[in-house]
Amino acid sequence: MSTLQQKIDFAVVFRVKNANPNGDPLNGNRPRVTYDGLGELTDVCLKRKIRNRLMEAGKPIFVQSDDNKVDKHPNLRSRAEVVLSAEKTIEGKVDKACKTWFDVRAFGQLFPFKGAAKKGKGKEGEEAGDDKGVSIGIRGPVSLQSAFSIAPVGHLVTSNQITKSTSNEGDGINRQPDQMGMKHRVDHGIYVFFGSMNPQLAEKTGFSDADAGAIKAVLPRLFENDASAARPEGSMEVLKVVWWQHNCKAGQYSSAKVHRTLSVKPDGSYELASLDGLNPEELDGF
């Protein structure tokens, strides 16, 4: 299968209503907000949602979350060792990882491997320890920016005090006093994020046109089956996906110039400026 032949840029516009789209654990799990008051979702958060949707579509994923695993591996190291241990060379491990896992050949991955134990004695007679090992870095062709709200949402963050029950199970004899906690939400916000797919890097990982199509298919339903107490079902909704497919590997225009053609308004409506020879495809949210 041939690798990606044409550069691709894309954008996703989505709405947040009465939800915490991406809490900050260093700030009491409040919604992430920039110094300018704009709401933010990190690229790591967005990749997690893309991975989950791809898993639902039957794609093999290396970085699986603990609450959404489809195998019995307790961690990433175990998953990597089972698949890659038979490969003796770095090139073989890279090739095997990219062929095995969709997210590795799309987003890249860092694989740290333990060094082999050295034989013999050290300088003073003690047993020599392991060598330093090796880390294998794979650079993926799909890059994502963080998502930011179009207008400030800092003043739209509502914080509610809640009761957290800490009672023990059983007959209640050992019941502990309930504790007070906080729950936060963004009342309303329109967000957008951009991404790009690089054919030159796709040649290194084997990322194909079919792989690009798989990501394109899941972006409109990014928040389906993603509900939680902080993000109730229906509180996050993809409004529009814009897909720019260039006619060459290098791209007809820079990604920065392409992304600037999309102008999103605080009510979720948008305008698309034209670039000669580059016609965007617009997809509605699921």
C-alpha cells in the first residue's frame, strides 16, 4: 500500500455547553483557560479522543487508556515487549511498531528499551550493571494543535460545591463524614483546532491515504461515546470539519496560510476564504 501522496490540512469546530472539556489537574480540575481567558483543550486530550474513536472502528491502537483497553496488557511496556521483542534491530522494531499500531504510524511514539545486562566484573570486582539501553523515537506525520475557544470563557466557568461521600461499604457503622468538593463547567463556548498530515513523514511510518481517510471519518463524531460526569452526553458537539487536500506532497500553501482562511465566530458560524486551486471539503458533525 502506498503512503500518503498529498498533504492534508484540517480543522474541527465544536461547541461546549455545560461541560468541563479538559480539566487541569494542577488547578483543582478547573477547565483549562489561557491568560487571555480563552478555553483550551490540549493536543494530548484530542489525540486520546481520536484514538478512542479509531478503536471503536476496529483499528489497533498502542496507547490505550486504562478504562478502555481491548487487551490484557497492564501497561505500554508490556504491550510493546510482546510485539517487538522478537525484532533484533532498531529498524525492525520501528517497522513492526508502525505496521502493528495505527496511532504509532499516525502520531509517532517514543519506545524506551532496557539495556542488556553486562557480563563480568566491574573495576572493583562488583557485578556490572545494565547498560543504558536505548530509546527509539518515531516521528509521526499527523500533528495536532491544541483547541482554543473563539471568545474568552473564563467568565463563563461555573464552579459548584458538591458533597463527596467517603462512607465505607457495609452496614454504615464505620461511616466517615462526607467531604466537600468542587465541580466545574464551561457554560458555553465555541472551540476550534487545526491539524496537518505530512507526506514526507508518512513515508517513514507507512501512513497511507486509507489511514488519512480513517481519521477523516472519525473527526465528525469525535465526542460520541465520550461521556463522563464532567462531560454529559450531548454537552460537546462537533459542528463542522473542514478538510483541505493539496495536490502535491509539499502542499500548495503553508499550513499557517491555509488555517487562516477559516474564520470562526463566537456563535459557531464561520467563513472560508478561498485559495487558488485549493478547494476545502466541509463535513457536518455527527
